[in-house]
Amino acid sequence: MPPKFTLQPVLDYRHSRVEGLEIELAELLNLLQQHQDLLDKLQALQVGLLVDLSEKQMGEMDLFAIQHLRSNIQLVEDKIEQVKAALVEMQHKVDAKRTEVILARQGEETLKTLKDKEVKRLKLEQAQIEVRQVDDVYISQAYHKRQAGEAYL
């Protein structure tokens, strides 16, 4: 049985903290992807509206329809700017969370390294104790043999 690591509760806490941060990072990455998908859809909508506008401006023009398309294009452009701003903010959050995950993993790895060194040191100490015990047994057996041999003389 391996010896008990005294900082095991701290290591367990750090491990669960890393797992929690990784989940939060995955959620942020999912939100970032959703924002990116929304931006792509809005840009495609914008292109479609611009194509419709250029078609409406050819031949006989319906000024009401053109004004309506321009209004829709402006709304889409405003929404695109909002989504781009949200994407930038989301990217900063993702970067900050990644840094937090990296630092948490480093802390966990540091404790794992300490645990491995402590376990190795304790196993070495245990092996030395066992060697001394075996030596004591051999010395004791040799002493009893000599005592038994002297008794026959």
C-alpha cells in the first residue's frame, strides 16, 4: 500500500478546480462559436439584402421597397457590429479562462510532482527499513547459531 500523501486533499481540490475550469472554458468556447455562427448568418443576410437592393435599383424603381431594404440593411449592419463587439469580448473571456486553466493545471502538476517525490522518498525509506530488518534477522540467526555451537563445546 502506498504511503498516504499529506497534501492529498489539496491535490484533490486542485484537480476538481481544473476540471471545473475546463468545463467553463468549454462553455465559453461554445458561446464563442455560437456568436461566430450568428455573425456568419448576419453577413450572409447582409449580402442577400445588398443583392436585393441592387436588383430593386435596376429598371423601374419602387422607392418604398428600396427604403425598406436600406432600413433592413442598416439594422443588419448594426447587429453585425454588436455581434463583432460581443465576439471580441467573448474572445477576451476565453483567453482569460485559458490562462486560468493553464495556471490551475500547473499548480496541480506541481502538487503531483511533490506527491511523486514524497512517495518515492517514503518507498526508499521503507526499503531501507526492510533491509535493516533483514540484516537484524540474519545477525540474530548467526548469533543463535554461534550460541548453539558454543553450548555443544
